[in-house]
Amino acid sequence: MSVPVPQAPPGQPKKAATAAWIGSALEYYDFFIYGSAAALIFPEVFFDESDPATATLLSLATFGVAYAARPVGALFLGHFGDRLGRKKIMVFTLILMGVSTFLIGCLPTRDQVGTLAPVLLVLCRVLQGISAAGEQASANSMTLEHAPPHRRGFFTSFTLSGTQGGQLLATLVFIPIAALPEEQLLSWGWRVPFWMSIAVAVVGYVIRRKLEETPAFEQQAAAEGVVKLPLAVLMRDHWADVLRVIAGALVASVSTIFTVWALSYATSDSVGMSRSSMLWVGALANLVALAAIPLWATLSDRIGRRPVYLIGAAGSAVTMFGYLWAISTGSYPLTMLLGVVAFGVVYSAANGVWPSFYGEMFSTRVRLSGMAIGTQIGFAVAGFAVTFAAQIAGPDGDDWSAVALFTAALCVPPVVAALSARETAKVPTELLGEREPRKATQPEKVIA
């Protein structure tokens, strides 16, 4: 029989949401300044300038490297998050991301140390990926388990609002950097955004270290002990939901295509838009997303997670065609308008709801593992979607319709996953992830 989870102390849900927002803002500020640099700067700084097309492809591939590292990080950080608590993982991931991003700004270039430069770049990118693997899952678990049951969607959406805030901050920082004279940009200018991440890391650390552990985790640990091997329990009891989360996480391809490939395409010779103008498209889209995400999440608290998520996933498959077509016309006003609609409004429906939608599929004892492993495997595919898009776009990199079709195809598994999932918006927190009683099995090994 499940015991109702005690209500979090007054103010803790807001503190948890704030801590999640700031940490996610740092994580994705770091992630997206890397994406902007990979599209605009790194082909000339870290790769062979004699072959621009290959240099761009290799640079975009390093963006995906972090996503390849994320499933590995998810296995370890998910395991320890379900055994040691959400707070410890949140503090660890914040420090790791801040340090690895700062180090990227200190790296020598290819002209200075040859092929060692891209090797060091990939190493730092792997550390970023490991950090990101535990960040969202721990922040989502923390906010969901602190939130009032009838507002879980709203409070967990702060993690993704932080993601958009970080992306907005990264874009705003890169606008003046991209406007620097070419010589200054390639010598020292590109390093400044990476160095700035240390300030956000310090602020986030101060907030997170004062945060209390969640009532749900503490109750689970006190009543039954923590599971010795969360992964074993996860695969036994929740394997279908892990598959749903993996499929659902593919919707993140919309974000990586919008943020990285579309930026590279728009500023290529075949279209010729300026770096600064396209960065402003991203900035405005993210500003709109900051308002749209909590609104979509609040709607999901009223009508359910599934319908709102489906609007975002299915709608993104359609609106990406419009956005990439607008870029192909070279019309900046049209690109701005359709970029805001596609990314700022429609994609925000799925983006704002998935933290609660995925988290509510799992019980407290394996929630962090389930979210971390499921999302990071799906995100790994989404990360390399940029590299695949660069190849699909053809030798001239201008076949936008093929890339739009590819992005739409990646939105199909999320739609299927949502249609097959249970609706959990009204389920009490202590009953989340429960199944029908199983036949007698071996007793679970737990640690008191």
C-alpha cells in the first residue's frame, strides 16, 4: 500500500524550480555556444581550412560527440542519483559542465598544435556530454518530487525554460562576438563566451548546495531503503517506458537542426544571410519559448500530458518544412516569422511537457535512472542528426527539403510513443510508475 508523499516545506518547490532553471541555463548556454561555434567558428580554428566542406562536416560531428557520451554518463549518474539523491548529482553536473566549457575557451588552435587541437576539443566535448546526461534528469526529478501534485507539469517545465534561457543567453552573447572583425573573431573573440560560463556556474552552485533533498526520495529511502541496482529494477519493471522515452527524446532533433544545421545553411554561400541576422532569429524564437513553455505545461496540468505533447511533436514535423523553406528564399522577415512559430511556439509544446510526461512514467526509486537513460539514448541520435543532415543536404549543402523530410521522420517515433503511453497528469505522486502486482519473485536487494 502506498503512503502519500509528504508535502515539501513552504518555498521548496520554488527553490527547486529556480535551481533547475539556473542549472539548465548554464548547461545549455554551454551546449549552445558550442553549437554556434561549431557552425560558425570551429571549421576554421580547429580543422583544415583547405577543404571548407569537410571542415564544416567534422566540426558539426564534434557537436554530436557529446550526445554519444551522454548515454554512458546516464548509466553512471542515473545509478548514483537513485542511490545517493538528486541534489548530489545536480551539484556534480554543474561543476563538471562549468569546468569543461571554460577549458574549451583555453584550447590551442590547429595552427598552434596541429591535430592535437581537435583531439582536446573532442575530449572537452565528451565531458560536456557526461555532465548533460545527469543534469536534466536530476533537475526534473528534483522539481517533480518537490512540486504540488496538481502542478507537476508547471514546476518541471522550469528545467526546459532554463534550457531555452541558456540558449537565448548563448545567442545574445554570440551576436556581438560574430560581428567582430574576422581576425579578432578567430584569434580571441570566440573564446570569450566559453570563459563567461564560469560566472553562471558559481551562481548555480551557491543556489543548489542550499537545496533540500526531495520528500519522495527521503520517504523511499527511509521506508524501503534505496535499490542496490536501479538499472536492474528499471529494466525489469519499466522497460517499455524506457523505450517510450527513447523514442520520445528523438523530438530533440528539431532543436539541433534548428540551432545548428539551419544556422550553417542560412549563412552558407548558397543562401548568404549574415551571421548576426540568423542569431537574432534564434534569440527571438527562444524569447517566445520562454513564455510558451510554462503556458503549455500549465495546460498539460489541466487537460493532460499526451495531447499537449502530441501538438508539439506532430506540429514540429510540419513547421520545420516552412522554416527551412523560408531560409531557402533568403527572405529574412519570413525566416524570422516561421522560425518563431516553429521553434518558439509549436516545438515548445513538446519541450515544455516532456519533463513531467517522462518523469511520471517511473516510480521514485528508479525515476532518475529511467529519465537519464531513456532521454540520453534518444538525445544521442538527435545530436548526430546535425551530421546526418549535413550529408543529406548534398554536396552543396542546400537540399533543405531532404533535411526537412528527415526531421519530420524523426518526429514520428515521439508521436507513436505518446499515443501508446498512459495519461499521468492526475495520478498522485506516490502512485506514479506503479504496475499491477507481479507474481512472486526474488526479493529485491536494497540498502537501508
